Amino acid sequence: MSESPDLDEVIARYAAGPFTDSTLLTEAGVVSLSIFRIIAALRPDPDVEIDVESVACVRTVLDLKQWLRRHLADAGRVVR
């Protein structure tokens, strides 16, 4: 069984600077392309559709982590 990925580590790969949960994604340098790269790095099935409208509501690092946990749980993937 593989270890569940740490969301902070995955987000850090695409962030341009340091961040906390309350950091706005734009302040961390996480832009829309980065968000989709993060999703692609984590999702187990590339054929799963992404609800783009719900991603548009993501503003902070915590919002992104919560969105990822929900999205990946629906796909059967556990993340920390």
C-alpha cells in the first residue's frame, strides 16, 4: 500500500513562495495552471472530470486542500 501524499508537500512543488493555510493562492504564487498541475499530480484517474466552477471558488491554501480532499475522496484516494 502506498503512503498518502502530503498536500503541503505537493502544493510546495508548485508554489513560488512560502505559505500557510490562510495564505491566498495568488500570494503563494499558485496560479490556475498550478492548481490543475496539482490536481493532475494527485488524481488517480485522468478520465475523472473536474468541476471547474468549484475550483474557481478556491482562494486560500486551506480552500485548495479542502477541495482536493473532497475531490480525491470521491475518487477513492486519501491525502493528508
